[in-house]
Amino acid sequence: MKITKSLLALAASTLLLTAVSVRADTTDVTWQNKVELAKKGAHCVDDPNCFNRYHPAIPPATRAKPGDMIVFHTRDALDSDLNLGSNADDLAAVDLNLVHPMTGPVHIEGAERGDVLAVTLVDIQPDEYGYTVIVPGFGFLRDIYTEPHLVNWKLTRTHAVSDQMPGVKVPYEAFMGSVGVLPGEAETDKWLAREKALGTAGGVALPPQPVGALPSAVCGPDGSHKDKCLRTIPPRENGGNMDVQQMQVGTTLLLPCFIDGCGLFVGDVHYAQGDGEVSGTAIETGAVVTVRTEIRKGQGAAIKGPEVEGGSQIKDIEPSKFYQTIGLPLKTAGEVPAPLAYLESQKIKDLENLSEDLTLAARDALIKMIAYIQREHGLSAEQAYILSSVAVDLRVGQVVDVPNYVVTAVLNLDVFDK
């Protein structure tokens, strides 16, 4: 009788523990408040959570509180229909007026103009497909690489591989290519004026373009502010298209707020990129990005543009082995490199050596690196240029040894799958 009672008690205890463990399964225990901006429709034009110009009149897509987990479902930089079966001919259909589709903006409750918004990157879940392209007229060596080229990538949480780049595995080092806040009225006017002056002087500047602009009610051909909506291609004091690969998961981006609520947005995720993004694109992909925000009251008086706080992220993305070329501000007599053409200087054309010129030194290092990749790894010139865009870092060596400043190009040799 005692044995029977003991067995019954043991059975009852087992059933009780089983019931408790089911109720206490960790998937049922939550603490995060999530604000999610899902994609709607095939393209940005179909999506009320998407826009591709900057202006303070753009209304918020949603609101969030500091500390909330804000989940942005983002689109690729070109808002494209590219896929694993695409080739270079398909690039003719790409409409650059649609660059870049941004998810947001998000009104952060309690944030005011003059504050700083601290944005911590919590996670990036990439899509399974990405691409890198050469687009004629765009990129650091646009005067050399004048034909379209496309590499399609298959993406996982560890590496990217491509049928167009055999023998190469690019490590997963994702970050937000574009992240920022909306400008205020004063900033919009100021930035438009300085960019107009640059364009008048012959420099590269992108004036407002209402065609393809979203939201159309604000920035489109009949929009309320069609002549004052800023393009998303250049980064500015509000952040935007900074393309800084060190802004990895775990880092915190500091952004000055120019409007109440800040107007936070995210887009243009890069699965991987070298410092320089030299072909004009990284491994471009859509993704699900999670961030958390904090308001730092009044710090906009000291922080006038984007700044970043981080830990070991820079070390974590360093290669275990590398090859490096050294660039100097040298060129061929009679040549005017594309980035310097707007200066219209006869002095530049006739010289073989420019003074204190980082642009020319970077160009020299990159051209040498492309030659190395072709020579030692058997890739074509276009493949080497694209690989440089996703796995070569341009770095300033020194800016004191006049006239020859140094820029190095550092290739992550880990990308070669042996």
C-alpha cells in the first residue's frame, strides 16, 4: 500500500512538472515591445511605409517609444526586379530615379529638434539574394569601366557565393548602407543651396528630381514640395547613404534631430562591402533590420552630424590574412581623372604628380589591386573591380609626407575558397 501511494505521488509530481514546463516554455516569455514596418506590395511605389526622397513634410509611417525594438523590412537599393537569373542586359531596365527606397520614417516619441537620437543596431536578417553591379557613368573608376556588369549572389548568415564569381566566398558582415533622420526646413534649404553652388561650379550634384519621387504627394511631379525634396544618394548631416561598413550589429549611431520626432529611416542594406564601395554597389539586398533607440536630450548642440559608438566590431571584421597595395597621387601626363575633371585645370592635365591628393592616391592603389587580383587569382577586370567593391578596403596611410599622401587598398584574402 505504501509503495502504491509513493508511485502515485511520483506520477502526480511528474505530471505537475510537465505542465509547468509547458507553460514556462521560453518562447512564451517575452519582454520586448516591437514596432514593425512590414513591406507592402512589390515596390516602394506600392508601399505606404516606403519613400525615396528627404523632406520634413514627409509624414511618419508609424510611431515608437525609446527602447522599443523597431523592425524595418527594407528593400534593395535599386528597388529592382533583379534575381538569380538576371544578367547585365537587365540593368537597362533599372530606373535610378527610384534610388534609394527607405523604410519609415518613424516618429520617436519625446524626441525634439536639438536632441540626439542614439540608434543601436540589434540585428540584420538578410534576404537570400543579393547583387553587385557596374552601372555605366557611376562608380569610382567610371571612366575605365564603361560597360554594365552584374554579379548575382546567394546569401546565408555565413557567406555569399556566386556563379559569376567562382572560387569566392564573401563573409557575412551586414550593415545599414542608409540610415538617418529627416532634415528640417532650414537644413533642406541650406543643403540645396550648397549643392546647387557645387553643380554650378561643375561638380557632381544631384538636384531635386520629381520623376519617380516618393511620397508622390510631397515629392512627385505634382507634389507639395517637389522642388525641395533631397535625393538620397549623397550622405549629409542627417546620415543617409553613408555606406560605412564598421556600423555593424552592436554599434550605436548618433544622429542629430532636426525635427520633432526625428523621422528615423532605414534602407539600402549591404550584406558585405569594402571601404570605398568602389564599383558603386556593395552586395545589395533587402533585409529585416531591428534597431533600438535612445534620446539624448540637448546633445544636438555638440553633435552636428553622424557619429558612432562601438566595441570590438571593427576587429571582428578584420581579415585573418590580406594583400595590400600602396597608392600615391600619380597619373599619366595628359590625363584628367574623372573625379577631378570638374576643376577644368590645365595644371592638373599636364602634371604626372599631384600634391596632397587622396583621391588620386586611392585611385592608384585600387588600379594596382585590380591588376593583382587579375594576375594572381585569374579574375577578369570586371570581376576584380566588383570583388574590390565588396572585399577591398581603401585606407588612408598618411597625410603629412608632402606631396605624396598614401592610400592603401587591402584585400581580404579569406574570400578565396581553397
